[in-house]
Amino acid sequence: MSHATISGGFRKIQRHDGIFKERVHDAYKAKGKLPEPTVCPQCGAVFHGGRWQWLQAPANAHSETCPACHRIHDHYPAGFLAMKGAFYESHRAEVMHLVRNHEKHERAEHPLKRIIDVEEKDGATLVTTTDIHLARGIGEALHHAYQGELEFHYNPEQNLLRVNWMH
């Protein structure tokens, strides 16, 4: 990947030690370490041991909205999964069952991996997720189960993943 062309308003940053790495800005990631335990008032997930988990919240828990509920409230997905094609049309219920089961399995272990919305548009179904890894995982599960064409488009500047599955 070449960085020779620079858009207006940007300047080239040079480091001679070769260790410069850009940081991904994620407005939904906590700015600092949350006090433990912290409970999300919307979903009940508990931040404990450095991560969000499905636990019983202690009575003295700090209250703060988790990143997944924050994304859902703002309707600002991190992952987009588009599904279309003749096979998809004729097996829509079965495919959607796989999508929901994959999300249910992931959400059980990782409270921040959730589906935000499922939208039918122009003969395709668009599933939006709170996490890029969930969108990728569902796409890979679809490809593993039904084959078809699978494409990933990742935008590191926005921490955004678009997955297209067509069959």
C-alpha cells in the first residue's frame, strides 16, 4: 500500500525508526478504564475483570452504558452484512435462522457482539452489527454452510467492515 498521494488538509508524517502506527479512533470505546464493577443500565452487562460480561450486577456497581447499547441507541453500526442472490431468496428463512443463531452464540460469550437491525432493501437483506468481528463471523458461517461469493471491505479509519455474501 502506497501513501505517496496525500489528500488536501493532510500532511505526511515521517518516522525514521519505522514504528509509527496510526491509532484507530473509536468513539464508542471507553476513554479510560471503567471502575469495576460497572453495569449497563440498558442491557445489564457487567464490566468486570477488564471486559464486559453477562454477570449478576452487585448492588454497589457503577452505572454506564456499554459500547454496544451506545451504538444501538445511536444506530451507528460497526459491521454491515449484505445478503442477496437467487439461493438466498429461495432459502431466506433458513439463512436468517443461521444468522440469528450465530449472533446468539457470540452474544452469549461477548455482550458487545449484537445485531442492531435487519433491513430488507432492493432485493437484499442488510444486517447491521455492533462489532466488526460479528459481521465477519456471520459472513464466514454463511460461506461455510452454503458457499457462494463472500467479500470483505474494511475501513480502518472508521473501524468499519462491510461484508457481502451472494449466492
